Amino acid sequence: MASVVLSGSLQQLAGGDALVEIEARNVKQLLRMLSERYPALAPHLEQDSFAIAIDGEIFQDVWFAPIGPNSEVHLIPAIRGG
């Protein structure tokens, strides 16, 4: 299973869970599974509200980026500024 690291507000919305083990083949499936497990997190899992790093490589527009069984996935909330 892949290890998913939640940080910042995403961790708070997941009931304080910082590390989640999920079996997913790609980012789209991973986000769907997170939404099902943590309904409060679901509205915040829009693609443009965070960056995704898979095994140390940051991706954008990654719906079908592959996730290996031993991958480490980080969801990093976007920082808004002006």
C-alpha cells in the first residue's frame, strides 16, 4: 500500500491523521478513496488546491500518474498570496 502524507489543513480535515495507507493505482483513485474515508476532506481535494509529490517528484495535472505499491505520496496544500 502507498503511504499518503497529509499536511496542514488537509491533516486537520482528516481527523488529525498525518499518515494514511491506501492501495491505489493512480492519483484519481487515491483522491476518490481519501474522499470516501474522510468526507470532510472531499471538498478540499480539487486538483488546483494542492500539489502532489510521488516518491519525491512534484506533479501537477496528475490524474493518472501511477502510484506504486510502496510509493510515498505527499498532498501539499497550496499557499495563496497576494
